Amino acid sequence: MGGSPSYTLTEDFALGMELKRAGWHCRYYPGYLAIGEAPHEVRNIFQQRSRWCKGHFQIFFSRHCPLFVSGLSPLHRVLYCSGVWSYVVGALTTPFFMAVPIVTIWGGIFPIVVSWWAALAISVQYVAT
């Protein structure tokens, strides 16, 4: 394949896409081929997720965009773009889900009978989100 792709932060994702475009068939192998460690601190987890997000967008807005490259089936085009789609959908829906407790508690609009404890639990969930 000419080495690992260098046009994105998520080279493993891009390599999988390039292999699929070249007609290779990737399979799951249940054994350990490499051992790594997941981030232990919250800050490092956010940095990792941020790199993944940036890498997906780098691929999507480049000449390597799965929607426009040759060699991928329509299903694979959609599946390889689903990473970007999930970030966009999450960014759009999260504020709406956060607005429900605001409307319910602070606006006084209760679609169901809510006890004081339920209101407290919704408030805690809102702050956690």
C-alpha cells in the first residue's frame, strides 16, 4: 500500500479505507498483535477523542473523502463517513437534550408528574452532561 497514510491524524482509519479501496479484505483477529495503554486521565481521554475527531474531518474534507474516491461500494462510502456524521449529529442534538431539563424545571412545564427527587435527579443529569 506504500506505507501508512500521512495525510491524517487517524492513520489507522485511513489505512483501513485505503486497503478496502485496493480490494483487500480485512478480518478481525482475536489475538494481541500490539499492546498499548488507554489514557488514564480525563484530560488525555479528551485529547485522544479530539485527535480522532480532527482525523475524521481531515479525511472527509480532503481528496481522500470516502464519498468521492473510487474503489469503495456505496455502503462502504456511507460507513466510512459515519464517523464525521456522528460528530455532527452529536454537536447538534446535545444542546436539545440539555434544553429538556431547563424547560422542565426552570420553565415549569412538566409533561408528567415529577416529584422533588426526580427534579433533583434531572438537575444532576443536566450538570453532568
